[in-house]
Amino acid sequence: MTAKRPAAGTDSTAAALGSGPRRGKGGFRRAGEDVAAILSPTFRKRGFAQTDIVLRWPEIVGAALADQCRPERLNWPRVVEGQERAAAAEGAVLHLSVAPGWATEIQHLEPLLIERVNRFFGWRAVTGIRLRQVAIQPRPQKPSRDLRPLTESERAELDRVTADITDPETRKALHRLGAAIFGAGEDTAK
């Protein structure tokens, strides 16, 4: 007896990805567009209703701490019938994987981490943190792009555009931004 293939469109992953129009060359969609849909079932099993806390962990706690700890799961308190509303409203416990030697530091920073995670959620979602020491693989670093030197005309254009800015710090920041934009592009003087 041969196994039958499931009918098209019945796969839960395919359903999660949606049936929207295909984009890009050759009709393919970018993988990054579907990461949340693909990972959501796995994250839900670990207590993460949203995938954002895992995907945006470096933004939430900062790059330095994100290199030393990662969220594993959220344990929400069980609500028993007849339990007082205040007890049921207790927040979750965030379980973190922590690099060896960093547990004490992370433990001291627990109030700060809880504040940052709760600010991300927008409500008092996390009330405690539990740590587990494990070897943590470093996050892949994006290669830095070397910027080419600006031409005289590009420098003059930046000076012209930022001339009306009265705040010197804002002018410098906008000048750096413009230099990065011009420097990342092709040399127009060729």
C-alpha cells in the first residue's frame, strides 16, 4: 500500500505562511518575511506568544547582554478555578540561557532586564528570571562595509543640505548619515 500525499494547502506550515502573492525574482518570497510564521508554533510551545522577544532580543536588552544570555522560555503561572484575580495576574518567569561566568552579573541586572522586557511587551508580563548556565554560541557579526571617500561635490551637497540646521550635534549626526549614504554608493566621479 502506498502512502498518499496530503492535499495541497493542508500543511500547517504552508497555512501559516499564507497564500499571498509571491515577490522577488522568479516568483520567490524572501525567507525573512516568513520567519515569524515558521517559528511561531515552536515558540508557542516554549511559552512565547510572540516571536519578537527572541528575534529582537539584542534590541530589548542591548547587544552586550544579548551576547551573554538568550531567552529560553516563558513560564506563565497556572490559573486554578476559584483563585483570586490578583494571584492569577502574576507575571511569567523568563528562563534565560547564560554564558558561563555571567550568571552573577545577569543576576545583579535582573531588575533592569525585567524592566526592559516589560517595556517591550507594554505591560507587566515578566516578574522573575531563572538562569541556566550553558555554552552560548556568539551571534554572527555583520561584516562592516568600508565607505569610499566623498567627492568634493558630495561634500558640498552635504554642507548645503545641513547648513540650515542650528543644533551642532544634530548637524554633525546628519552629516555623518549623509556621508555614510554617499560613501556606500558607487563613485559618481568615474
